[in-house]
Amino acid sequence: MVNGNTKNVKRRITLSISPELHEVLTLLGELSGQPVSKFPAHILEESLPVFSKLNESFLIAKKDKQSAIDLMGETLEKAMIDGASELIK
């Protein structure tokens, strides 16, 4: 922390995951030589725009429910398409 700036300090959270996901991530970590937490953290970082849009949708939902539903649908559809495109590359 420099001059009290904590903006760039990484934060830790606790996630509960299924035994199957834990097994897959553990094996991935072993095979790649990377920490188990690296892959979910990377996926979450890449999903930041989606989370931001979902936040926007929830804020809109407090005012106009149908507009929020439409925005959430568009956001999730785009995320799924983008995610599938990344897997094909």
C-alpha cells in the first residue's frame, strides 16, 4: 500500500463450490503448475463487464422492471456468445 492507496490491492473472497468443480480445478492446477485459484480469478476478472452490466440492470429494475429484464437478457446472451467464441479460438 502506497500513500494509503488500496485501489490496486487484490481482495480475497470465499466461494463455495461443488466437489466436482473443486476436483477439476485441483487437477487443472496440478497439470498446469499454477495455483488452483488462478483460473477462477481470471475468469471472474474477464467477466467484469458482465457483472457491471448486471449491476446496471438491477439498478434499472428498481425503477423499471421490464427494461431491466431486457437488459439482463441481452447482457447474458452476449456473455454466452463471447464465452463460446473464446473457447473456439
